[in-house]
Amino acid sequence: MAHQVAMARRRSQNASVAYVRRMHFLIADLPYLFSRYQHGDFSEKLVMAILAPLEEMSRSERREFDSFLASAPTMFDTASVNEARDLAQKAVDEVRGENRDEDIDRKAEHRGVSFFKGKDCVRLSAGLPIEVGIAVEASLEHEAQQLKNAGDERSIAQLKADLLVSRLTGHPADKPLPIKLHVNLVMTDMALLMDGKEPASMPGYGTVPAQYARRLIETYGEIDDCAPISELAALRRRIRAYPMIRRLYTLPGAQDLVAMDSKERLFKGSLRKLLQLRDPYCRTPYCNNKPRHADHVHQHSKGGKTCCVNGCMKCAFCNLAKEAPGWTEEVVQENPHKIRIHPPGSVTYESSPPPITGLARMDESLTRRINKRTKIPETPRNVRIIRIFPEAS
């Protein structure tokens, strides 16, 4: 149900699970709050902020909270989203104060770390037990202040970030990271060799400027200390790149990678890498989760082939949801790759990956007009994949 609601509202699947669950008890247990929402007194974000802490309450406790809100109707009238969440959490704490230790222990069991794309950076988010989080913050702050007092020119925020990285990797922050990671960098031959301006892409992050991508590659030839280059100094302190180049080709005049086949049950090796490059995002519409599963569009158990055309990348959540009774998917176009999704019911959705080159796909007539105007021959595009940080032998 959450997946169908997510696609209908053009929202993330994970967020819609919470949305459906909260809307269910909003209608059933909180009639006064629901009436205020229906009349437009509260925005959806405000109502979701109020409902989030109330999930921990029992049905009778939520009804008691709703009666209290009806007797104090102005409680959330001028509240911000954060204020509304804190007020609702305060109400939960007053009702369930004796059970808070159990709730805290339960949250500690669900601790975890996640990475997500920020503006020109990668952000790290960690859910830690309360005392551990406070201790880590205090430790980083204390050591950063000591280094700052000793004359370090970095800011406190920079020092804390560098200290965190050095503790995680076991290497000093001013030394190159250990060469144990794989990072794919996809760029055209024009961008790599002829100073082209078409952005490169880094699966798992997104696009990066062509000049920045070339600078990453140039560090390969400058890893010795004989000829320092000021422009690369900052990069060389962070990484050492050992590129391995694999050539891929698109069809003439196209913006998508050509297909590969396999006789195996699972998507492995180069075929899986091709799917990962073609589908950098989960193919379920509006899903924000990372695509970790190479999935058969038409299930292998129902005769689906293990090939590029019948494959797509999905997050684990969407891959499991697809197995719901009445849910079917099919490939309707090979190039560019397009699948049609039929959730239970009469609504269908279509999904295509973003083009490997360019911002958007163009129809043939528009492509011919652009090529004629810019005198670009319709020849196969040579797309190079630069793998940075290959695993050390």
C-alpha cells in the first residue's frame, strides 16, 4: 500500500511507509487533530511532525492526547515544525516517562550510519546511543580545541572532520587514504582528453564538473614528490588515484549504453556494473533509496532472462515490494531502456534511467537539428569509465 501511495503522491517509498502508518492512526485515534488538518489549519509537514512522537503511544493514550488538544486548541497554532515535534514529544514523555528507558535502549539497538549527497560534498549521519553520541562530540571538540590552541590553522569544524576521518581510517588526516576503495568515474572521451565541458558522473554521488574529474585523473601522474604542483596539492593530500580505464560505447546518436547478456541466474561482473552505471537511482518512480539489488524486470522464476534489457537496479525495499500479489513489471522499450510498472489496481507507471550523457534525452528530429546546427557527426560516443582507488594487490 505504501508503494502505491508513494507513486501516486510522487514521494519516496520509505517516507510513505511512515505516512500511511501515521495517517491510519490520525484518522482512527485523533479525530480533532484530523479535523484541523482537513480544514487547512495545519500543514501536512506540521501534522507529520506532531504524529511522529505519537507512534510510541497506545491507542487510548493518543485519544487522550487528542482530547487534551481539543481543550487547548491554540497549542500548535503558531508552532514551527520543530516546535510542534518537541511539544508532541513532551506530551509523550509525560505519559510514558517510566518507559523511556526501554525506548532509549530500543533506539540504541537500531543505531546506524548513513551517507548522503550534500552540496558539493558527501554528508555522514549517524544514529548513536545518547551517551555515546555526547562522548564522541565532546572528544572531537576537546581534541580540536587542543590542536587549535597549539597553532593549527584549520577551523574547529575542519579539525573535527579531519579527526573523525583519521579515527575511522586509522591514517593521519594529512596523508592519502588507504587504497582499498573502488570509485567509478564516468566521462566522455572529449571531456577526458580534449578539455570538453560535459560533466562527468560518479555513481553514488552524481555529476561533477569535467575539470574536477580531469584533476582527479591527473593526480595519477603526479604521485611522486619530484615535481610538486600547487593546483593538485590539496587533492594529493587526500587521495592517490590509480585509474583503470574501460571503454564503453553508446549506439550512434544515442545517449544510452549498449546491452550485455549473461547465462547466469544472478547479475554479476561486468553485466552488473553496466546496470549500476545505467541505473544510478532506484528504478521505482520517486524512490530515494540507494539501488543495491540487480533485479530481473520479468522475474527469473517466471522465465525472465538474465540480460541487460531484462535487468534494472532497485533498492531492497522496492525489490521486495514487487513480489506483492498483483504487482507486475515489463520492459516496453530497449533503447532507451523503459519499464512499465503495474501495481495492484488500474494505475501504471513508466520508468527510464537518466541518459549517460547530456541532461535529457532528445527525439531524433531535435537531435538532427542540433547536430546540423553545431556540425556534430552522428558517430558512436566513446564513454570511458575511470575506476579510482582500485583494491591494492
